[in-house]
Amino acid sequence: MGFCSGSTTDDHESPHKTEKRSCGTLHFISARQIEKALTMRFHGNFIICRYLSRLRNQFNSNFEFPLPNFRHRAPFFLRSYSAEVPAQLSPELLNIMEQRLSAIEYRTSCLNNFLNQPEASPSEYARANKELRKLSGSVDLIKELRAKQKEIDGLKSLMAECSEDKDMLNMATEEMGQAVEEERKLQNLLLKSLLPKDDADERDCILEVRAGTGGEEASLFAMDIFRMYEKYALEKGWKFEVVDIAQSDHKGYKSTMHWNLLLARIEFHLATDVLWTILSQEASAAIAGDGVFRKLKFESGIHRVQRVPVTEKSGRIHTSAVSVAILPQADEVDVQLKNEDLRIDTYRSGGSGGQHANTTNSAVRVTHIPTGIMITIQDERSQHMNKAKALKVLCAKLYEMERLRLRSSRSKLRLEQIGSGDRSERIRTYNFPQGRVTDHRVGITYHSVDDVMQGENLDVFIDALLLQEEMDAMATFSSSQ
Amino acid sequence: MRLTLSSVYRPYSFPTLLKSSSFSTLCRPFCSSALSSSPTCVKPQVPLFLRQPIYSTKLCELKKWHDWAKGVAFSIGSTFVDSDNGPDSSLLCRELKWLMEDAVEDHSMIVKDDDSDERVKMRVGIEELYCLWKQRVQERRPFQYVVGCEHWRDLVLSVQEGVLIPRPETELLVDFVDDVVSENEDLKRGVWADLGTGSGALAIGIGGVLGSEGRVIATDLSPVAVAVAAYNVQRYCFQDKIELREGSWFEPLKDMEGKLAGLVSNPPYIPSKDISGLQAEVGRHEPRVALDGGTDGMDALLHLCDGAALMLKPAGFFAFETNGEQQCRALVDYMENYRNGSFCNLEIRSDFAGILRFVIGFHQ
């Protein structure tokens, strides 16, 4: 606790004063990240330097104070983390937040005054009430913070007055420690409440993996990527359920080539030495668990592979690409799905159907008439279950369309940050000959491509991306005063 | 024209005899001996996916079989489609994948790449796998009989020779019941009947959407069907909710006159003259008693109309599956003209292929 007992008073009278603190501060999540970095295996050692360098650069671009020297400060951060004491926010961040809180208090006061006037029109009254309700969460926290700060001021006065009374001083000091800790918690809570959130973070998701450039090698790599996520989900204790969908190319109903058939074709190709290309293959899965979308949302984008394909006879390295999309799942309430907007088709046996025909073809195609989205599911052995899966995927797609529409109306700065979710963004390269995987957004390279393909150590990238998301959110917060 | 009870029953005496004789040539010895036993001794088969994995084979031997089976499937091409609208190569390959899923205990073995001497636990011997796939392709034995089960709605139902394989179209009947009972608490608590239950599909599906007080009586003429349906009911722990009775149409339900909250049936509705032209999987292997609807395919349907008027309580619901638009319209005509005053809110509904397939309505 010693290093945390520095001055907690913001000196507003000297706004331009640059104070060199005896020890720097780090956001709570950063300490946890560093602890995690310390536990990485030997192969990960290279990452620590790159990782911390990235963190330092990130801090430098947003804060005046440099990141403290990692090797000397680690014990304090670890102790801070293990004691679960929230890290103190930087003075600059506190200052910005204070301005925001004052603005909220002022706005709340204006709204309350407005509502007390009898001349207000009903629509204005409703609008003011709505805005007031929207701010009420933050207002409650602000009131608690103000009360706590007043308590701290009182304790300071008491400590000054009773400097001669040792017992009273000890009691006041102990209470001061608790009060400062609670103040810090409230500040962190307020900061989180002020940062923009992604509503979809707690949802399950739909994973889509689609082969891109590179012909059959891209299809093979698509399968490898698909299995990588399956193994990752297994390790996380999530439920991974293959959906195996195909989107119609608007040429009418057609069968999806199943992976087994794909394997059969590849084997046939290898055996007969006939040139053969799969134009497009897609595999999908529904992933359910705790906080799935938050963890996986930055996996959307183009994954490149550099390796010698199994179909390559001259040993040349090929570069292929696979696109990954992570869609948050939505239920019919979220996207207001209406029966009249849907058309459901099943495989038409061409005859009378019913008792006339025996078929194991349980394929179902769902068409969303307003948007033209078509989804065909065929891998379940029951038509009823295929229909349920198709509706699940449709809801996810409609929800994602709505999210993207809302996102495009946000600030330019937000669009430039990581995690745009754009499926066409190049995000990662898997280099098999050199055995390394590089994430292009956070500049991290991990030197064990096999571990990554086995679903292990994906967190190296995911945790770094989540950390940067939080820093980007704070940067947005800091720049919008 | 009002059908007499005797004229309705007469068509079934011949199909019953035919069923016995046809089974002696089509079914394996187990089924024949089962049929010749008394009804209480019919023992249903255990579907493949529920059997114990007591067999063991080398992974390379399994792959060898898989390659052979795949080659057989590919060689079919569109031959079956052209002859009687049967399955094509891609559908057979998907069935092969599902057969593997049911036969192999550890599914992760299926995706292993190495052709090793590693042994795989199986629910069926490798020799029988060759036999099963030959039956599927050479004898056109339905895939559902090969693996002993059909996936239907969210259920996996045991089926075997002598029991009609539940059709995807029939899944919709449960949705109709679900829509009705969600708006009518009285029907939700009532007693429903599933006539000609076969594997018990409709009874179990409806049992799942009724409230805790709802009950289903499932009847079938065939002792094999009754035994298989009982097995399926037991697998889904619906013994307290679903009662099985053996007998012809309404005979087992005499105690329920005027008391039924709902009545559903997927009766035989194929005209007799069309039986010989059916797809091989159907015509050669499935029970004729569950398919043959008489001269115009409507013998059972008309009988169900008469019975519904007698058995349903006021505001009781019924839903029947038919051959298509012509039978639907004829059935509605019959109910409106010859059963005038018995029914209301008659409706014809389509299946997902766009064929008018179902007639639903309420007792007055």
C-alpha cells in the first residue's frame, strides 16, 4: 500500500505544472496483463519486449508520463493486483473525468429545473425525462463519489487538528486508507460508465470462415482455421456447434458441398493429378459460453497463410487468404423478425412428397424478404433442426447489419481504431516455414505457429487486442472534452 | 355418400395379409420371428447409435471400408434420381457420414489423418458395415432402417421394418398443435389422440408441447409399431403422459367419446394404384398398411372425419395429413356437406414444399 499513499489531491490552481511522480501509475487492467505476460512460456519471452514496447508507445501517445521501468516495479504491481486494490487513475485522466462529471452535474441540474417549470410542453417534458433517466446511473455514482470526497476532506481536517493525539491520528489514518480506496473504486466505476460499451460483448456468437484467394490451399487453410477456433473454444469450456451454412449466390437453391465431400474431392485430386479448384467454401459454427463475443470479436478479418501447400509439387511457398467473421448472436426480439418477412423452402423432391418419398435430405433455406438474405442449412438430420439453425444465423446477420449501420454514424476516430470488425481488414499472418504468427494490429509476433493452430495461446493476441480496445476507449474519452 | 363401418374396414383385411406375406420376403429373420410371435412378445430393435461399442477394428481397415463405400456412392451418380427420384451421390455421401457417426464411438477418430494400426471402438462389426452399405445401395433399404433411427424435429426416434419412417412434412403438425394450445389452456390440459402413431412421433412431439396435465393416447393397428412407439416413449420418459393402445382407429378409444381435446393423424393416403410406382425405399421396404389409402387414398381420412365428429369435445381441435391439394379439398367438402354442423374454422395448410398438405379445424 505504501506506493499508493501519494498525494490524492488534484491541484487545480496549477494546471500547467508538470509533476514528476516518484512512481508512475498504471491502469488496473495493465497490471493484470503484465502479470499474465510474466507467466508466458520461454517461447513467449520475445513477446514480452515487443508487448511492453507497444504498451509504452501507446502510453506515450496518450499520456505525458512514461511507463515505469518494468523490471523494478513489477513487485508493486503484482501486490496491487493480488490485493485487488484498483489502480489509481492518472491525474490527466482524473482531470478530464472531473470536467465530464461537472458537466453531467450541471446538465442534471438544468434538467431538474426545467421539469419543475409548469410551462413545459409534454413532448419537451418527455424528452427531458428520458435524458435524465439516461444520466441517472452516472448521477448516482457521482453523488457517492462526492460524499466520499467530502468524507476524505473531513478526515484530513481531523488529522490536522489531532496531530498530537496518537490514538485519534491512527484511527483517522486507518479510515482515510479505506476512504481513499473506496474513492478509487468509484472513480474506476465512473470511468467505465462513461466509456462507450459494445452491447454485444456478453452475447454468444456465430463464427464464419470462408476460403478466399488461393484455391484449394485457401480451402484447406480455412479448415485449419475453423478447427483452430474449435480447439480454442474447447479449451475455454465453450460450446462449439457446427452450423455449416452456405449463402445462396441468388442462382436458386443449390446444395452445399460438405467438408467430407471437400476432403473426398481433394483426395481424388491428389490421386488423379487433375487440376481442380474450389471457388468458395464456407464453414460456420455457433459458439456459446461466457463472454464469447467479447473475446472473439477482433478475430474478424483476413487471415493470411504462407506455407508450402500439400498440393504443391515444387516446394514453393504460397500465400493464401481466409476471411473470418464473428457475428454476435441475436434473438428474434433483437431484430424484430416477423413471419411475414420470411420464406421457408425445403428440398423439393419433385413429386408428391409426404408418404410418397423417403428422403434424408433435410435441407432448409430461409429467405429474409426485405433484405434478400438467404441462408441454407443442411447438416442436421432433421428439417426442424435445420430450420432452427437457419433462423439463428439469420438473426445474427440482421443484428450485425444493424450494428454496422449504427457504427457508421459514429466518429471518424472510432472508425480508425482497431476492431472495426470489417471482414476485409487484413489482421494476421501465419507463416509456417518460419513458425510464427503475426497480428498486424497490435504488432505482436508469436513464435509457435503450431501452438496457435492447436487453439493454444490465441490469448496472446486476444488479450492484447482487448487491452488496446480499452486504451482506445480512454483515448476517445480523453480527446472528447 | 355415407360410408358404413364395414366398408371402411374391408380394405384393411387385404393389406394386412399382404403385409404378412411381404415381410416374409423383405425382412430379416429377426423381424419375421418377431411378427409371428404374440403381440406382447414384440421386442423393438436398438438403434445403432445406442448400441454398446463392443467391436474393435483397425483405423486403416475402417478407412478402407469408407473409401469403398464412397466409391459405391459416387458410382450411383444420378441413377436413382432418374429412375424413381431417389437419392443422388452427394446425398448418399452425407448418409455415409451419418452412418459413420452412428457406428463409431469416438468421433475424433474419424478426422484422424494417419492410416495407422490404431484400433477404433465400433458399435457394429466391420463386416456388417459392408453388409449395411450394400443393403442401402443395392437393395435401396432406407437409410433410417440401416441405422435404426430417424431424426425428427428435436427427437431421435427408433424405427425398423414394419414401422413407417416419420416424414419431415409431418413435423409441421406439431407446430399446429403448439399454436393452438398456446392460445387455449383448456386444450393444453386435455386428452389428445394420435391415431396410427407408427413410431410414436406425433404423440411424443405433442406430449412435448402440452402442459403438465395434458395427456396423449396413441393407437396403432400394428403390434410392431406399438412396441416401437412404446420404446420411443420410454426413451423420452413420457410413460406417464403417453398411453399406447393397440387396435384399429377408434376402437381402442371407445371410452373417450366426446371427450378428446385434440385429434391428430398421419393416416395412409396413397391411392392403391400408385403403390407400385413408389420410390424403391418406400415401396419395397415400408409397411403398406401405413401407406395404402384405398382406391382414392381417402378411405382412412373419411373414417377419421366421422370419428372426429363423434370423439372430439366441443371446441376440440383436429389436424390430418393428406396426399395433397385434391384430397384436402375433398376432405373439406365432405366435412362441410356431409358433416354439416359438426366442424368449424376448417383450414387447408401447406407444407414447406408448397403442397397443400394438411386439413385442420375444430369441433363445433
